[in-house]
Amino acid sequence: MANNNAPTSGFFANPVVKWIEYRLPVFSTLDHMVGTQYPTPKNLNYWWNFGSLAGLCLVVQILTGIVLVMHYTPHTSMAFDSVEHIMRDVNYGWLLRYIHANGASMFFIVVYIHIFRGLYFGSYKSPRELLWFLGVIILLLMMATAFMGYVLPWGQMSFWGATVITNLFSAIPVVGEHVVTWLWGGFAVDNPTLNRFFSLHYLLPFVIVGVVILHVLALHQFGSNNPLGIDVKGPQDTIPFHPYYTIKDAVGVGVFLLLFSFFIFYAPNYLGHPDNYIPANPLVTPAHIVPEWYFLPFYAILRSVPDKLGGVLLMFGAIAILFLLPWLDTSKVRSARFRPIYKQLSWVFLIACIGLGYSGGMPAEGLPLVIGRICTVYYFLHFLVVMPLVGWFEKPTKLPASISEPVLKTQAAE
Amino acid sequence: MAGTAPHSQAGNAAPTRRDFIVITASAFGAVGAAAALWPFVHQMNPSADVLALSSTELDLSHIAVGQSVTVLWRGKPVFVRHRTPAEIEQARKDDTAALPDPAKDETRVKKPEWLVMMGVCTHLGCVPLGQKGDFGGWFCPCHGSHYDTSGRIRKGPAPLNLPVPEYTFLSDTRIRIG
């Protein structure tokens, strides 16, 4: 079926390709996934680069992770030293570890932009709800993976980060303490904890690969959303993914690798915390515990509530609420370009997220705490109140009749 | 249900013998799968060797008045503080203060001069710093919980007092924790 309409010249005319294709339609399948047979809206802008960049980050993390494991020892007495061994003795160990450590940050930058793109252009709306769900699941898996990976070097921040985060579950009424003991495999974060985190840190990226495949499958069902947020009306609105978007994605990869390389080679520890170069000590908590930057907004939400269970619920709720988004947004119009009020409020939302990040990185007192609380309130207001109400009361501007129409109009005017 | 066997003319009204077999077989299968799952869940609980290391002994004769010692018990710090008379007095005076987790000082100690408690903040598990904070007891730097001279929570996000572990005086100068 797939190879019926595949081109009969060029690559597909090659006898070896033909021989394989007849028995295993792998080339035509790829051609339909990310090739010439995948029609893509012709108006995608650079915000649409971040999906493929996220895929690249996942591949980089898996490759560097697999080779780091060849030199790492998951035991409390040797983990820290084995990481130093990687840094000092293993050939290019410093490079591989810095790529892996900074790669996690890059992955989150890319994914956060990807998510904001979806929020701004309404990519979560019907019929792409499950595509959005799978994305939120990927985000959750990424968070779990990143957290457990940060524990592996067994420095002070590793140990105390693990202690604080696993203790979040002690807020669960009645069974909380048992759950925490079960997670630890003991009465404190110790060797059993390190071993299971290592096991899961190796496993989860491959689970992410599986969910990414489903994410891409769901994407291909209706194709990419686009900056106008209107449906593709016909072939005149699309161009083939290859070569048009493969080349556009490649440009994005070049720019992204510049930023990535800057951190790897010039500021490899800028995004980390110096305390994690002190071996874990169960008797001394560092004076100022902070998670990695990509968890700061959620950490700020946790700390803005002066109640343990309340803080934990609100923090998890901040992610869980994303699952309700397709129904909380009552507007029929996808793209914020045609929604004058929502457009501005989505930037307010971004500012609130940045405010949360700032607050999460500061000691929980004074002005940062107040900022954290205001931003927490807005974060939830945005989803629970702003989205449903603005969808009803806002008068969207006129949508173009098709993706091609605005382009053709401009051309006619010239 | 047993009498339904002869009516096997595939009507969707009366349950047949086959329905019964399918339901019981599925139910047994589900129970079996759940039972098989348990070892995979329970392996994550503390192992026998971890459970075996559950007591620690400590000689108190070297701890002067106003000094604290931190010992590791079950991988967690335990604070043993030789309290000063002023601290004991303050702790007793605060029995009637507004306490988030009310407890009298006398219920938290076996001998008033020796305060033995877990050095683990009840908020999210950090180790509080001694003789700091607004109440002259302990202060947790992670999220700002203040404990008094009896280790009771007074201010901040922690919900409970620092817990007192099981311990016994083996002699006047020796305790066993656990």
C-alpha cells in the first residue's frame, strides 16, 4: 500500500532499495513519516522547530548516557569517585559528562518552548487532545528521569535533593511514611535508593522513546497545527516534509548546537550547583537547597503554600491541570494570533512562570516568597478562570479562509 | 446459574455455563497476576540486612551540659542534647504556648536533661541546625521551620514535632537507640 505511490525514480529506483522495500517497507514508511510523502502546512514558523530539537536532545542523552554507564558505579561508596574518575581519567569523559549534564538542561529548555508554542497556538485543541496528553506524559517522564539522574553522582545536592523530593510522598495521609520507606528501601536515602534510581534512570528514557513514537503517531493522524491554527484545506496548503522542513529543522539544529556548545565548553557548571561537588553527607544539609533550574517553578509553588500536604498537592496539580487544558479552553479559535485578549494573557502566563522560577531559586522568605505566591495564584487562575472565561467573552478577529489565502493576497497586492 | 447449562441457544438474556467459566477463569487469572506482582513491589521495601541494623548504643558521659551529639541510626541523624537548666525551664514554660503539634516536654524526654530525638525535619527530611531559629532550639534551613528547646515545631511548614525514637537507658550514662 505504502509503496504504490512512492517515486519510481531516484532513491526508490535503486535495485537494493527495491529488493529490501519489497520485503520490508521500511523506506516508504520513513518517507511517509518524515519524508516526501508527509504533507505539512506550508506556513510553519521557527517555533515548530522545537519538536525535532526535543527528539535530538533525547538521542543525545541516550547516547551519552549509555557510554557514561560504562564507567559509572552505582554504589554509595564509589558513585562520587567514579564520576570524578570519568571527569579526570576516562578519555573524553569530561566531554561526555558535560554533554549529558547540560543536555538535560537543553532538553528542558527545548521542551518548555515546545509546550509554550502549543499553548500559544492552541495545539492542544480538538482533534489533538491525545497528542497533547502524550506530550504531558513525556514531560512527567522527563522530570522523573532528570531527578533520578541528578541523584547518581551522589554529591550533597544529589543526596538532599533525593531526600526532599522523596519526602514529598510522606504528605500522603495514612500511608505516606510507608510509601517513603518503600521508595527508599530503608529508613533513609541510602544505597538501595541509589541502586533503584540508577535502574530506573536507565529504563525511563526508553519508555520516553516509546511514548514519543505514540506522540508522533498521534501527530500524523491530523498533521501539525500551524501559526494560523486553521485546518489544512487541500494540497495547495501543504508542502512535503522533506526537503522543506528537514532543511528548516537542520538550520534550527545548527543554532541550537551553538548554544549547547557554549554551555558545554565555556560554562559547563553554570547551570549546576557547586555543592554537588561535595560528597553526600547524611549528617549535614546544605544551607540552601535548590533543585535544578528546570524544577524551580514547581519548587516555588510547593514553597508558596505554608502547609505540607497543600504544597505537595498544588505542585503536582500544576502539571495535572495540563491534562484538563483542552476542556478548560472554551475558545473555538486555536491560534492566539486571532485572540486579542488571550494573546496578551498568554505572555502574562509566561511572565508568571519566569517569576515562579525566580522565586524558587531564592530563599523562601521576604519579597521572593511574595512574588512566588502571586505567580502561583496567577498560574492556576490562568488555567481555571482566564481560559474558560476569555474563551466565552473574547471576540476573535477574522480568520483567513485558508493557509494559502493571506500569502496569495499579499502577492496580488504587489 | 447452575441451571442455565441446557439453555445454550446463545440468547444474550440468560447467562450461560460458558459465561460462568469465562468470568471465573478471568477472575482467577487476575488474582494470580496480582499475586505474582507482589514480589516485584515488596522487593523495594527494606531488606533483612537493613532491618537488622536497627539499634545504636551511645555513651553519654562525654557530653557536657549544653553540648549535643549527632549519631547515625538507621541511616538518619539522631540528636542527643544535654540540655541546660535554662532550656529545660523554657521547654516546660512553653508547654502552654500555642503549639501546632501539642506535646508536654515531660512526654518527650525520659530524663529532663537528655533530649533524644530524630534530627530529621518533619517537613521534607532535611537536618535542622542546632541552637538556631526564633525559639532557641533548632532551625531547618531548607524551608524555614523553627523548633523549640524540646524539639517541638513552633513556626514554618513542618507539620509535626521532631519525633522521639524508641530508646532506653542501659545505665545512667549509656543509652540504646532502637
